[in-house]
Amino acid sequence: MTNQEFETNLLKIQAGDRDGLEEVYRAYAGAVYAVFLALLKNASDAEDLTADLFVRLWEKAGSYRTGGPHKQWLFTMARNLGRDYLRRKNREEPVPQIPEPTAGPPAAPPWEGLEYDDALAGLDETSRRIVTLKLLGGFPLREIARITGLPMGTTAWKYRNALQTLKEAAHHES
């Protein structure tokens, strides 16, 4: 979805038209869910937060600044929602710091031409989690290492290998 399409849909949302929300949901629900699942490692919680994010989008559509990077805005909202959820869930335990993403999700992911789930099917669970947090969530590798509990070198190695696997799968598909 382009920035212009996103802004058009947000105008529909602001006018109370659910079609605008449905279009944004269709475009981003899978990616948002994948980020929540990678962060929380719980499908039920990820589904709940995905739904919560789109309710929040409905409520906050007017706060979006036109002309901005819509993916970064949407995923920042998702990151904040995830951070709030972790804070509530782990009141007695220290909450991991979720950094600001350095950049929004890439315009052309390495699995270009493949469905997201199909592309990641060839990766082990840890690699899927690392790729999702990095490419969709915008997390730096150092933070991903902390979230996953893996050494930084292992995290970087798994990420590079996963990208290569995704690129090869996309190449074979085309």
C-alpha cells in the first residue's frame, strides 16, 4: 500500500467508513501479527494485540501526519502497544526495553513475490522470529539478541543465513 492509498483510507476511517479500515487491515494485519507473535511468542496474545492495534488505528486516524512514512507510523504504534502489553503482563519483572526502530519495514522484502508464510516456512522457528523482528518490526540486531536470549554473533549469523534462504526461495519462485 502506498502512502497515498494509506492516507485515502485514513480519511475514510476519519469519516466513519469501515471500508478504509478494512483496506488497511488487509494490507498489514499479517505483518502486524507476525511482529507481535515474534515479540510475545504467544499466538493468542498476538491475535489480541493485532485486533487492539486496528481498534487503536480507528481511534487515532486523525493523529497521522500526511506525507509521513505510514509503515513506520503503523509499526511504531504496534511497538508501543507491545511494550505496554509487556509492561502490564510483567509488572513484577523488569520489562525489556523495546527500542525505536531505526527504519520502517523495507519497501521490497527479500521474499518479494512469495507469500510471507510460504517464504518463512523454510526457516527454523528462531530464524523466523529474528527475520520478523528485524524486517517487519524494525528492531536492531542487538535488541533481537537480547529478546531471543542468543549471543549477538549467533543472532547476526542466523539473520544473514535466513536472508540468503529467503532470497534463494524468491529467486526460484520467479
